[in-house]
Amino acid sequence: MKEGVATPNELKIFVKSAGSRLLIIDVREPDASTTGFPNKSTNFRNMAINIPWNRETLSMELPEGIEHDTPIITHCSGGGRGQLAKEYLIKNGYINVLNGGGAKEAECWAEYGHL
């Protein structure tokens, strides 16, 4: 598991306590041709919004209209970009953010990937 990825138990507790307020942010590029990094999974989560992590600017658009205490799980394919996005969100005032890794982190993915 990559550094910064929440454990499956942390994610399970987080998802349960977040309830319907949970926001999942998929930071993968929807079109792999724009980055040269293939998006290994094209199926996005039902409750997820896609806000890609920009590898050039090391930033992302901030979610509009989302309160800073909203429970957020960031994810990508394996956790690297998810961690960068988590750190960026926290730096910008979001206080309730976990890195969920991604589809490669099967145990973590099992806790929220179906949402």
C-alpha cells in the first residue's frame, strides 16, 4: 500500500460516519490520451465526481459549492495522485479528507468502490 493511503478499517469507519454526506473525488484523467498515463479503470463510482490531478501544475480544481467539513475520499488507480490531491485539499481548507488509494488497493477499494 502506498504511503498515505487509509487502511481498510479507517475507510470503513469513515464511510459509515459520513453517510450521505460522503464525497468521492476521482482524480484520474477521464481520457488517458491527454496524459500518456493509461486509466486502468474507466468505470467511475456512482457517488464520485471527477476532478483530475494536474501533473504539470501539481494542483486540481477545488470542488465548487462543497463545504470544507464535507467527508471526502480521494482516489486514483493506486494512491499516488490520491495522496497529492488529499494534501492539496487539506492545504486549501478541507478538513475531513482521506486517501482511498484506488482500484489497485483492492482491500481499500472494497470499502467504498461500490458507492
